[in-house]
Amino acid sequence: VTMLPGIADLRGNVRNKGAQTVFSTGSSVHTGSISGNIWNWLAGSAAAQAYVEAISLPDSVKYVAVADSTGTFRVNYLPPGRFLVRGVIDENKNRGIDAREAWDSTSVSVADSITVALFAVARDSIAPTIGTVTLDDSVTLRVTFERPLDPASLPAVTEIAVQSADSVKVALTSASLPAGDTTTVARKIPRPPPPQIILVKVAAPLKPNTDYRISISRVTGIAKISAPAVRTFKTPPASPPPAAKAPGIK
């Protein structure tokens, strides 16, 4: 019997820690366990107080736990067998996965004890779309998506096209991720956060104050859903020439 944190008595006193009582109708108590960490993958930080459940397969008995402030959790007293381990950043505390809540899951076999890592992120039913296109410099486009991309299925430069308003195609040289870090509050997250930005290099500087259109034939989100993405953008005006200095002034 597991009591999670948050239960209040009639006087309004809230229990900050959970409690657990274990009993068996058989000859012994099972000693298997699943422990590990759950991360807020997009934020690159530990998922404090995330709700974790280990669901036995195929009978669907649930064993639950709540992660601590560092995202560490442990589910105890498990029988040997297969389990679906699922963790959710349960914002509304209903012990379920709701729209836009971040979660992750994995399947494991338990004989004695096992350690897992969960990377919680919201999984959309549509592919990411392009939010903005800006210029880092005259040959570098910063393409920002409205949702995170699948790190294993990033668009290649051959899947990207840039053309001006008169349909003249722009030659591209590369598509890559910007440099970043994976620092968390407690320690390094073992997997970099999913990207939301790609840098597209063009072979020659784009014309200032000109409309362009970028098309990507395949953009894939965390849920492995892919779709084309298109966005128009306008380059900034050319910088004014430096003011001429008056004669005799250095």
C-alpha cells in the first residue's frame, strides 16, 4: 500500500513525504526493484516530484513512486518479470498523462534490480512547424521550430530549399545544430536536450531587404511524426554606410 506525498488531514496539515506498507499473502515479499532518474528533457534538468509507475506485463498491476528533488526514484517489492516503466511530469497531479504533459516510458525485465533513465518530453500528434527564420549573419539562417525535433531524424541539407520571391533557388552548403550545453542543476544530463533550432548555411550572402522562402521536405518530431514545413522570411535592410568625417577630424 503506497501513500504519495500531498495527503492532507481535516486540519489542513499536508504530508510532505509518502509512506508505504508492504505485506504478502504468500510465503515471502518480492525483492525486485527498478531505480533510476527522470529528466525534464526539453529543459535539460531533473524532473523533481515526477510520478513514476512500473506496470507489470501482461496483468497491468501498477507499482508507483515519486521522484525526489534530483529526479531520482525507486520502485520496490517487484516480482520477477516484464514491466512498462512510465514517468510523467504530472502538472495537475492526477497520476495520468494529459495533453502537453511531458513523459517517457521504457520496457524492462526484472530479475533482481535494474536501473533506467527516463527523458520526459511532451509528444505532439503533429509534426513541428517553423516558427521563425532569422539571420545570424549574411550566410547563416537560424531556423527555429515551434516544437522539439527528433534528434535521430534531423533534416539533411538535401531536404532543404531556399528561394527568392522570383523562384530563384539559393545554393546551400550545410545544415547543422547550434552549439549548446547540457548543464543541469545537480549534474550533467546524460542526453542533450532535443533541438528546436537548426542553422542553414548559404553559399553566398543573401540580398538585403528581400523576401525569401524556406522549404523543408521532412521535419520529424519527438513522436516520430513527419511532415513538410514552409516559412517565408525577409532579410534585414543593408546597414547604412559610416558617416563621413569632416576634414581635419581624426
